[in-house]
Amino acid sequence: MTVHRSRHALAGPLTPDRIAALRLPVARRGYRVEDVDALLHRLTFELAERTRQLVDQRAETRRISGALRRWQSEQARARDAAECRR
């Protein structure tokens, strides 16, 4: 699959703000401006939602990793204490 590149293409990663601010040049023939604007609005919304979900998932991963490390430390201390009592 090839990607069309034009002088108007965005360089770098797409973000919701960059998509929302995007204004494409108007040509005599082509897509209807309303349709393009509607698509850009939808892309902005969906990218923002996925970005929010990714941030939430990363925070949850950090929370679970921290809880697992604490649990492992507690288990190691309990094992060491049990061995010292023997």
C-alpha cells in the first residue's frame, strides 16, 4: 500500500490537536468540504479517545506493577522470617 504525500501533508505524529487544526486547500473538484470536515472531526474525537485510553492503561499498568512488587517483597520478607525461625 502506498501513502500519498503532498506538500500539505502533516509531518510528524498525528495528534487530536493537529487534526482539529488541519485545514486542507480547496480545489475546484474534489471532496465536499463538509464531508472532509466531518471526517476530520471524527478522527480527532477517536484519536483523542484512544490517547485517553492509552494513558489510562499505562497508569493501570504502573499501579498493578507497583502492587506486584510490594506483594513480592512482602512474600520474600515472610519467607526470610520463616527461615530465620527454623
